[in-house]
Amino acid sequence: MATLGSVFLGLAFIAALVSVVSLFWGRSLGQKDGEAVTNTGYFATFITAGGLTVAVAILLAAFFRLDYTFQYVAENHSTDVSGLAWLYKISGVWAGREGSLLFWAWLVALFAAYVGWKRISETDELSNMSLAVLNIVQLFFMASLLVDLNNPFRISPAEWIGADGSLLIAVGMNPLLQHWAMILHPPTLFIGYAGLSVPFAFAMGALITGDASKRWVVIVDRITVFSWLMLGIGIGLGAVWAYVVLGWGGYWAWDPVENASLLPWLTGVGLLHSFTVYRRRDGFKKWAVIMATASFVLVILGTFITRSGIVQSVHAFEKSPISGWIFGAMMVLPIIATIWGLIVRSETFKGADEFESLTSKEASYYFNNVIMLLSAIVVAMLTISPGFGGKAFGPETYDALAHPFGILYVFIMAVCPILSWRATLGPAFMAKAKWPLVTTGILAIPLMAIWYFQLLPVLNKNGAYSAYEPVPVIIVYSILGILIGAFAVSVAVFLFVEGSRKRAAAKGESFGTALGNIIFKARTQSGGYLTHMGIGIILIGLVGSTMFVDDQIVSIPDAPGSTFEVGNYQFVYQGVRSVTLANQDVETVAEFDVSSDGKSLGRVSPGQVSFFRQQQDKLNADVIMQPLRDIFVVFQGSDGTNASINVKINPLISWVWFGFALSVVGTAIAMWPKFAPAAVSAPVPAGKRPVAKSAGSKSTSGNKKK
């Protein structure tokens, strides 16, 4: 079966190669003579997706059979005996380097097949060249897979397998990956990564064909929003996993692989906003191409970081030199192609990439792009610096950059919806800004009370943890972050209320009905407002959970009844219990009763798990979640005399999770398709009259299907 998997990988590679050759050959033959050849390119794309689908199915079946003759299955199978064990068989497919590459290549193939299916009725030149670029991307992925070190269908060494088929060596899935969030986190990231290859492919297709119309943007817009959404969900789930599994009490450590996932998300923000200006104002044409390429290249950079071994990370796979060269080429070639294409097509893609007034939507979009692109470049350079002999930068360096850039970005994001195109006159701006400013002032009263009475005392006690951000700087950033976050929420609320009020007056609807119609009928705008609101809430949560954490390590006698206090919370130690599980793993749990001012808050049960097969230990934290703070407890162990406990009071961290969820909902609403989308047609050549078409037919260009 392992050999059969390699066969289907090879078949998919050949089909992708046939598709690329056919699509370019069909273009060279012209519209009439090249139709049959072009069709071959589309059908070969479907064969590529089919071949990779079978390959993934073979690997998945091997996990469910626990077929240890697959070396990848032996190295990444789970020994978990909980109710999630069957899900860990599925997640084993992407748990290691080889499987994750196969899974990623499969997703790119599915996106390519979807594009082919949607565009096969037209096969216009833009679609053909874009599909060819997508298949070139697949060729690079599959070339990496077919290299022996990356092939998930390698056969296990004979000495690994017993006569009865049992596994004789201590290998298996990393215990840290055996968590529900890791069932969802990698695939959502990979869907986002794979999806961002589509806008890149169409940007290249637009450069190849010289089609600078908004057609390519309209075609890929919802795919891009969906991909950015999935990437954001993946990042959020990764943060949840880091918070509850790794046991250090945070959710973002600026680890190289964490950074790798953030980079295309940042440029994706700029890409989506560039698309808005492209569609509505016929501007930001170069920005759209640049951001599409940047997002794709940064996705590949993440792969390079993870799989080349150039940077050390808790998430990174073992070194694969050949993959490093392949993915290095996947970064360099798109950059060269984009620069060359924009030079050659400079007149065609000439558009309004600047702005007339600082008080305009265009200006806010422009600075949004600049901040996102610069942030991504700076984070990327800091991340890969150690791999090229440079300094390794710690979290405090990233934080010192992220705090001002993040606050400035959210401010621009908040102001943008109340600005006008081209220019916003002072009276018009104040008319729109008045009520958001009033609302911000109202929200500021309780928020600043929380800051003064609950957050500031922690800073006064602990001081600044970074020389880059002394206490006065943290105070300024925290106040600005809270107020600007509140302003972002206030603007979004104002836009919903004002829009509903006007609609209710114009349509004779109740306020509630008008609000519902705005949310579900003007989905792009209302979804954007919800996303902005979520980001404002996240900013407030970040202020509390990154700047004002009370972190203490306590040592107490290892005897039931021992007590200690952290902040305003009292802990009573109830003892330790150990359980040996069916798979011989040993789970140790310590129990503490927690109270505050005499009121019981419940019991926490942090512990450790010693994994028998992997000979590895893992800390299990326990958390009491409250609206204004989390009580995060880690049992670090006992020497028989004293027990060590790490307690962190994380303020406002639930605001981060709520803001994240609200942003996800908002983005999902924004990308939800209209029930009757208009067909996207190729432009009619100058001097030609459009042909009248019957209802239900599609507009075509290039090679029309007979």
C-alpha cells in the first residue's frame, strides 16, 4: 500500500506537468486551434486533485489500520486511549513534516480543481494562465514530496516491526500534539495557506495576460476572504493550544513558527483592503499584485522556516536540505516574476496607488498597507536573523515593535469607516465622529477604572520586564491601547445604529428589523464592522494580558492543608494523586481549592503526564476563567518535601478570546456569498459588440465550450 501511495503521487505530478504544458501550449496556438489542448490542461488539473486525494486516503487508512510498515505512521501514531483517540488517527496525517506537506499539496490541488471547475465553461486567457500558475505551485510541492526524505510513503526499516506486526521501537506522535486544538489548528492554517495561492496565481495571470481590469479581483475575492479567515482561525486555535497545553501561561511567544503563520495574515489584511479600492475606485492595482505575491511568498517562508532547519523552534520539523532549496526557489521566483511583470505592464497597471488627502479612505487604506507590509517584513527579518548568523531576538524586542504599530493600525482601522473617498471635510468628519467619541468617553470610565485599580498595581509591583519598554512607556501604551480599542468598538456600534436608524426611517421598519436587514443583506460592510469591533476588543485584551501579568512561583510544604496567596487569591493544597492509564502513561494531578475574600471560586487540578512510550513529560495547566482575569495554575512537581507551583493572574485574557470569536463571525458574514451572484465576464474587445445571450447562459471569452 505504501508503494501505491507513491504511485499516485507520481501520477499527480505528471498530471500537473501535463496541465501546465497544455495551458501554455493552448495559449500559443490561439483561441480556435488551442481549445482542445487547453481542455486537456483543465482535465489534467482534475486528475492531479484525484491522484492526491487517493494518496491522502491511503495514508489515512494506514493510520486507522495502525500499519507500521509505513514509517510515517510508525513515527506519528497516537497511543492515546481517550475518547479523542480516533481523531488523533486523522490528525496523524498532518502531525509530521511529510504528511503535512502531502496534506498541504492536496489542499492546493483542491483549490486548483475548484478554480478549474468554476472557469472551465469559459477558459478565457486570464483563467488559463492563472490555473497554469496554480499547477506550477503544485509541481514544486510534489517535487518536494517525491524527494525520499519528504515522502510519507517510505517503508519502515525491518528492525522496527515485529513478526506479529507490532512496533518494536519507542516512536509515536508528540504528546504535545494530542489535544483537541491540534486536531483543528494545522488544517485550518493549511487551508488558509493553500487558499492564498489562488489570489497569487490570478495576480500572475493578470500580469501574463495584461488584463488589469477588476475581473481577477472579483473572481478571487471571496476565496481570499475565506483563506484569510481560515488562517486567522488557525492562528487563534494555535494560541488556545499554546495557552492550555504548553504550560507557560501565555498564548503568543513570538516563536519563529508562530511568526511564520502571522506574516501572511498581516499582508492578507492589506490584500483585502487593496481589493476594496481596486473594485470600487479602480485603484491600488499595483498594491493588489504586490500584496498577493507577498502573502504567497510569506506562506512559503513559513514552510521554509519550519522545514529547512534554518531557525530553531519548538514547532519546527527536522532539517530537510533539499526542501530548503525547493521552497527557497518558490520564494525567489515569484518575487522576480512580480517585479518583472509590474515593470513590463507598468502602463497597463497604472492606477491610483496614492491618495489626494490624508483625510480620505484611500489614505487610510494606503497606510494600512504600509503598516502591514512593513510589519511583516520586520518580523520576518527578526525571525530569520539567527539562521544567517545574526542575533536571536527575544519576545521583548517584538513587543516593543508590536505595541506602537498595533495601536496605530487599530486607530487607522477605526477611523477609516467614517472617512469619505478622496477627502473628508472637517464638519462632515466631526458629524460622524461625534457620537463615537461620546461613546468612547462613556466606555473609558469603567475601562480606566479597571486599569487604575486592577492593572496598574501589578505594574507598580513587578515593574517593566523589558529595557525597551520602561514603566512610563508601558503606561502610555496601555492607556492609548484601551482608549483606541474602545474607539474602534464605538465606531462600529455607531455605524450599526446610524445605519439602522436611517433604514428604519426610510423603509418604515422597526429598528430591530432594520438592524437585522443591515447585518444579513449588507453582509460585506456589516461583517467588516463586526470584525473591526472584535479587533478593538482584542486590543484591550492584549493590553491586560501582555503588560500586566502577575506571575509568581511558590514553594509550599508537600502536605495537604498547606496554603499560599497570590494577589487577592488564596490557595489550599489538597494533595496529589497518580493514575496509571491503560497505555502505561502515568498521570499525576495536584488539587487546590481557590478562594477570594472568603468566597470559593472552585478547585483547580493541574498536573503532569509521563508518557511511557515516548519517555516524555508534559505539564497540564488548569485555569479558572473570569470576565476580567484568568487564574492560571501549573503544578511543577514535588521532591517529596516541597511542592512547586507557578500561578499567573492573566487580566482581560477572555477579552482576547471573545474579540477573536467576534472577528471570526464578522469575517464569515462578510464572505458569505450572495444568493444570486452576477457572472464575471471577460471584457469585450474594443470595437466589438457584446453578443446577446439567453437567460442562464454564461459570458465567455477565449475558448468557448461547444
